[in-house]
Amino acid sequence: MHYINDLALMSNSPIFPSVEERIVAFAKLGEHMQRMSYVAESYNDYTSNEETHSVFKDVLSQCKTRNPWFTSDNIAYSLRSWAEVLTSENLNIWIQPYDFEKKRNQDLKIAVIMAGNIPMVGMHDFLCTLISGNRLLAKLSKDDKVLLPYLAKVLCEFEPGFTNFIEFTEEKIENFDAVIATGSNNTARYFEYYFSKYPHIIRKNRNGVAVLTGNESESELNGIASDICRYFGLGCRSISKVFIPNGYDPIKLLQACSPFEEQLFSHFKYMNNYNYQKTIFLMNLELFFDSGTILLKESNAYSSPIAVINFEFYSDPEVLKTQLNADMNLIQTIVSIDNALPGAIQPGNVQNPQLWDYSDGIDTLEFLLSL
């Protein structure tokens, strides 16, 4: 974006900030994101005349105009989630196992092709690229072109040394050393062909899965409901499939989602999808459960359309565990109170990953440090 280039013109030094300086800058960015989450949370009533708040309120307005899925509530949630992990303590814990001294090549240019399904979904790749000491060449999704450039500008104000190493482009990406690309299964095939000669990480579609045991407390069911409904279910970590023990009443799952009904019902794009999917089910004479905002359908598929949650009964936990292990290339996260499931996340935490929770299980920071 132009203002990154403008900032670069003001920078006197092309030297990349030290690891310590990078951590300080990102910790300050985390504090800033916490403050801006309050602005987003009270978007319609916020009247502060402080320039920083006014600028961010304009950013929010642009986001909501460009992408109606990016509601103030979801932007605020994303900002808070990032603010909680972008602390000096967390950043130092995260990088501690890595050997930054072994990095052979400095200032490599990393092309990062970002998705736009939820607010700032490319933030982790942005962070990894810069914290590893590499240049960022980012191609943003048309659905999320505002938030990350704004945060990049703020980061450069905290640490001007970054300004020569961050570039956003809308053109064809060229002259780079490695690539990280996230997209659909269809675009991933294109990425794999086009970027095959470069060191790369290519991410495809994956889905969140929940495994109910039948012993969940009310608060745990509410947590699973949050993992289903947050971001309208658009995140790759969002639960799109629930495994239910034989004899369990699926209606309990819909009842747990009731706190989100008003938010879902008031969103026109979401309800358009709900009405469309419901019409298809009715026309095809398919069986389903209906809460008025969410459709619950028995299916063995992991991926589900917006407003639809797939469910499947199971009888033997060990057989299910074997199935999940075999299908791990389709699964981003597993939510369950069953600690015997490898990597299971406790309900309510799926949209709050730690810095070391890498997408697709691929260690992005190790990849970038080893180039």
C-alpha cells in the first residue's frame, strides 16, 4: 500500500531491526490492538476525538463497506485474540526453541498470498515473516485489504526499521525467494504448479471438528457453540462437523447455539445462505434439524456450507480416533473434552490459537529460518 512506501522514504536505515527490537515492536502492536478492540466493540457509540481512535474508526467503516462479513463484533474479537498473544512474554516463549543465529540468508523476500475469510487471517504469516528477519511481499485477499495494512503502518511507527521490509501489492507477485500461499483446494493446485520451483508452504481447505462424549457440561457445550458460530463459521478452525455418540439428542447442540441466534439472524448475508440451504434441503426431501438460524444435517462430509453443520453418530471412540487420524489432512482442529484424542482443544478455544499453533501443523517459523 502507498503509505508503507511513503514511510519507507522517511527511513534513514535499511538495517533490519534486531530480534529484540522486533519483539518490542510487536508487543507494542499487541497493546495497540487491545485498545482498538474497544473502539471496534463500541463502534456505533464511540465518540472519542482522539486522532488514533478516529483513524481506526474510519478503518472499521472501510472494512464493513468492503466486506459485510467483517462485523465490528468479529473484528473486535480478532483484535482481542491477537492482543492476548502478542505480549513480550509470549513472543519470547515462542521464539525460544528456534536458532535465529543459523539463518544463513538475511533479508530474503517472502511472498505471502493471504486468504480473507476472517479478519486478519494473514496476521500469523505477517508476524512469522518479519520476526524471522525476512522481507514481506504480501498479496492481500480482496475481502481483507484494510486491516493488515493499517496494522503494518502502526507497527512501522513503533519500529521505523520495518518500513523498508514490508510491501503490499495488488500486482502479479514477482522477484521473491520463497512463498506462503493460502487458498481453496482449487487455487492450491494452481499455487503448487506455479510455485513448484520455490521453497513454499501451500495451504488448502481444512475444517474444524468437534467430538462430543455426551458428558459435556453446559459451559462446555456453550464453548462448542462459540467454536461453531464465531466468524459465522467461516474460519478454517471453525467447527463444521460434529461427531455425536449414539443415543445423543442432536437438538442439544442447536440449543447450545441459541446465544448466537440474534447475531446470526440480523446478518443479511448469513440469513441468505441459511434460507438458500434450507430451500435446497426441502426440495431434495433431505432430513435436517432447524433452529431458525442453523441447519444441522447428518453427513459424513467434513466441510459444510455456511449456516449448515454436519453431524455423524459414532459408537466406538477407538474406531473414531482411527478415522480422525486417517483424515488429518482434512482437519485443522479437533475440539473435545476427551483428552485421549491427540491434539484435542478444549471447547471455546478454537479461535484463540497460541503463536506456536501453526496452520496445517506446518512450522512456519522453522521454514522461514531454514531458507
